[in-house]
Amino acid sequence: MTIVWNAQCVSEGLEKIDEARPKVLAKVKQMLDAYHRTEKSPRYYDILLGDWVERYLHLVYVAVQKHSVDSKIQVGGVDAEEKLEITPSRDLAEFFSAHQTLPDLVLATLQTISLHGPGSLKILGGEATIKNSNESNRLDLLIASLMRVLAPGSTPKIVFVKPFSGRTPGSWRSAMWSWRKWARQDDMGFGFSVRAKIDTQWRSNNLSGFSTHGHLGEVANAMLSAFLPVCLVEGLDQIKSQMLSHRATRPAHVYSAQSLWTHLAFKVLVAQWCEDGSKLHYHQHGGWYGLDESHVAEKYESRVADYYYTWGWSRGSTNTISLPPVLPALKRSGASQDSLICFDQPKEIYRLQYFPLPGTIQTMYEQTAEFVKTRRSETNLVVRLFPGDFGQAQRQAITAAGAATSFDNSTPIFEQYGSSRIVFHNYLGTSWLETMGLDIPTICFYDVDAYRFRSDAKSLLEDLVEAGILHLSGESAADHANSIENDVAKWWLRDDVQTAKRNFTRQYANFSQDWKSAWETNFARFLIR
């Protein structure tokens, strides 16, 4: 029996994960405090491992569900005569990048221990080499060194770490120059290398038996030591020593929009700096935040940050502040094409979120094919597939629809926006917020069974449906595109369309090319403290 991971199923899972998370974080603190003979705050370990705990819990929950649906499923390693072998991930980046294989491994581990006890699991030893997976390129290192030489003083009040994704906009370099008296960019891309021996005895001793019918937190804690990354167990003391030697001076404030997820150097340094009094500023870096009924990245980031910045929403929290993100300059060129921005996911589920997942993702493929088949236009449609290796199902569905399209992921996405007459999206993530926030004609279609929104966002979304921006099927989106084919701008500039768009983007895509002045106003209040 196949599980259909629709919005209802995701909601049930996120509720169980929310209940289990504090128990697992407490176990992480207990185990690592004892291992390192120290006493750190819960927040310290949340900064270090909160991203990992989140993904691990999702994998365990999915494994429990698969096992309960069909306990006869055997992924491997469940024979009592043969132990299941597992090698802990070296670091966070390796763990996150294994999303194609980890679901089966976690399911096999759960089955093996629940049926035959913890002694049926063999943790492989040896040495693990851990390096900085976020090393900066030569140009970024050169620019950072030049800024340090030219900037007066050696201790900036605010350090910016990975404040955006992708290429560095020229406006950002200009901002850093004008802010050089009080701010510095430091992406912590220095090289380091640590060799750590996997402590198989400690990991094996911390395994325990469990029932798959037990509390999710108990199941996750029973297997925890098998999956904890080496970098934060056996390698942590060496890594911490090297990190602090690279950055011996603690800044009063640290900002990032990218680094709480797998950036080991950032996490180790900032966890310790926050223990010693630094303030962490963190910024929403993509879609879904504030809109999803429950969003795990938003919860994690806002939980560990002293100040949390969003793309518009705050919901009354004093530490949640609207601040436009850094944007590259948008150059509107000849609008020679239309664009279709696509989403995709692997066949094996590795995280729960309100977007197409196994069980609903086929509907997205079908909607996309229906859109391409129904659309009637002489303007070339350029399809941008979701980055990553997720197989050929979506490309094949679009190609089989028989319409004239081209596929291109080589053009930087903001350049593609700028050269598009209209941008279509087959999901509700980051890209549709970017095009609407940049006032580019936008049409989206999505499967209502895959999404669930917060109550205070629903009226704004309904207005977007009335305006023709949002559609509940690919065919409806294509029909609307056909109806405005002769004058896209006339539709987009209609009062009702612009009003619906402005009301929505004010809360969820409050972008501005004048972001610099908003940042200066925001951070100025921390400079006088």
C-alpha cells in the first residue's frame, strides 16, 4: 500500500514531529554534554544541530509510517543472522545530500532494531575527514581580504555571513563599502581539515530497543547515536578549536540568511558566540515562510534567532521584523519569451512540507503537461526545471504534451525573469514571490491537495484567484493566459489585479530595489548600544 503524502498527511506528521522535537533536542544535549564533559544551553545545541534534528525526525516519522502501513516491507538488514551496517555521516552537508538513500537506511534501521534489538546494528568505525563544505572561492576571499585591509578598526559591530544566495549583486558590494566603519562580510569560507575516529563503542552503547508503536521521540532517541554526524560528536572539540583560532574575536551581532542549514563553521562559531552574549540576526531566505500552516524552517530559524527578519509578515512578534531581502538589479529586456518555472522532489520522501510529495507530485506533472498542451501562443516557452537530480518524469511529461518548448537552466534566474513577457509557476514556493514582488506578470497553478495555508493568508490568496494570478489547475492557467495573449500588460496593470498583487506582496514578498536604506535604518539601532 502506497502512502499519499497530501496536505492532511503532512499536517498529521508535522504535529507528531512538533511533539517529539523537544524530547530529541533534550536527548542531544544530554548525550553531547556527557560526551564532551561540558554544560551548554539548549539553544547552543539547537543552533548546532537543530537543522539536523529536524531532518532526522522527518526521516524517522516517514519510516514509522511506512512500517506501520506494511510491516512486511524489507529494505535490507532485517535478517537476525546478519547485522545491518551503518556508517555515520561525516558532517551535516553529507547527511543532507544523502536524501536519496537515507529514507531506506532509516527504515532498515528502524526495522532491524525493533525486530532484533540494538545488537543487530553494526556501526562501522574508522577515521572520518571533515572539511569546510562552504569554502569561499578565490574572488570572494580576495574581496573580503581587501575590505578588511581598507576598513578602519578590526572589530565590526555586525558581521554579515552569506546574506543572500547566488551571485553577489553590485549593490551589496557598494553597501559593504559604505558600511565599512561598522559592518563586515565574512562568509566563514576558510579551509580546515579534521580527522576524527568514529567511537563505535559509545554509539553502540547509546542504542536502545523500542516499539514502533511508541512515541515518535522515543523511537528517534533510541536510534539517535547511530545517525549523529561525526563532526558534532567525535570531531567537535577539534573543529571548535580550529574555528576559534580562525575567528578569535567575537562580534556583538551576526547576521545571515543562509547559514543555519549545514554551514558547519558558522554554526560552531555562532553557537559559542551566542553563549558568550552575541546576538543572532536571521532572515527568511525563500518562499513558503509565513504562508504555510506550519513551516519547520521558519520555526527553527525564528526559535534560535534573537531577531528574525521576514519578507513582510510579523504577526505581532516584537522580534519578528519585516525587512526586504538583498536583490540583484533587475534589467527588463525585450520580453522575448515566456517562462515556466517548475518544482520537483525525489521519489523517496525525506521531509514533510506543504508542497507536492510522493502521492501528489504526479498530479503536478499532469497539471504541468495539461498547461503546456492547452497554452496557445506564438511566444516561445522556456521551461526551467527544478535544480537537482529527480529523474526525468517531469521533462518527459512536458515533452509528451507535444507543445513547442525549450528547456534551459543555464541562464541566471533573475536574468530569465527580466527577459520574460510573463512567468508561469507550477508550484507556490520562492520563484512566484520573486516575480510578483518584482512586478513581473505572474500566473501560478497548483494542486490544492498538496498545500495548506494559514487562516490570515487565505483572503489574500482568494483575491489572487479572482485576479487571475492563482489557478487550481494547469488547464485553467493556460486558458487565462490564452485570454490575455494579445495584451498581457493590460491585464497585469488592471486596478483589481494590481491591488490584489500589492496587498499580497506587502505581507509575503515585500521586495525593494532600495533595500539598502531599510537595512541602514534597521541596523542603526544596534550600533548605539
